[in-house]
Amino acid sequence: MSKYESQIKQVPYSQSVVYSKLSDLNNLAVLKEKIGSTDIPDNIKEQANEEQINKAKEILDKMEFTTDSISIEIAPVGKLVIEIIERQPEKLIKLTSTQSPVPLTLWIQILPTSDTSSKMKLTIEAELNMFLKMMVGSKLKDGIDKFADMLARIPYGANTNIDTIEPTNDSE
């Protein structure tokens, strides 16, 4: 098994609020709707060029969300399904691939830093042979960091709007 860990990301919301949002994967559909809309927030436009935004829209158009799973069609791989297999209230969400050419497991760890903020770390383990590890290992590391960054930027509060997302401050 190959293991990749994200940097620790600071999240300006409490551990319970972050866990509540992430433990129901339907809550991530807001990203699909917002990036898929024609009115893309300025903060997203500042962080990505038009080609990157269009690529994200193509990927998001193929994503489906349920409470416990995310599925996506990826050419030429086919359908990839990731499901929540374990929840430890307020501190851990464990997901695994149920339909994937490469078996993988993802952990989302959430720890409090105060009553109103928390930190998050993502870990992925994948069964990669040496050839695959050389081909995609660095991409998995970059991908897990970008995914952690995206999750840290989500507006977790009930009265927040994705238009107000600010860049995160990373710390180890």
C-alpha cells in the first residue's frame, strides 16, 4: 500500500460543524452547483484560469452525490465510486473505493483547535504497483493536498455563502 498525506489545513469552523457537513456527502453537491453555474464567484476565477474552470465543470457534471457516496465517470477508467465506511463522530470519516481500478481508502481527520475552529488532514492509501506508483504517486500527493485545500475552503456555517470563501492558512 502506498500512503499519501495532505498538509494540515486550518478551518475557521468548529470541529462539530465541519464533521456534520462532511459526514453527509450530499452537502458537497453545493460545489457542483456553484462551479457549474454561469455566475462563477470572483475568488474561484482568481485561483483558476478558464481552462481549469471548464475542466472542473466537465468533471463535476459527471459527479453524483448521496449521503454515503460520491460517484464519477472518468474516461477511460469508467465509473469510480467512493463510499463512507466509517464515521467517528466529530473526528473521522473513512471512505473506500467500491468501484475503482485501484483499491483506495481515504481518511478525513478533524481535530479542534478552539471552540470555533479546527484543523483537518487527509490521508489516502492506494494499492499501487511500482509502475503505477512511479506514474501517479506525485499526482496523488498533489491531488490530496488540493482536495484538502478545497475541503478547508468550504463555507461550513449555516449562514455562509460559497462566494465568501477565503484562502486557507496552512500549518504543519
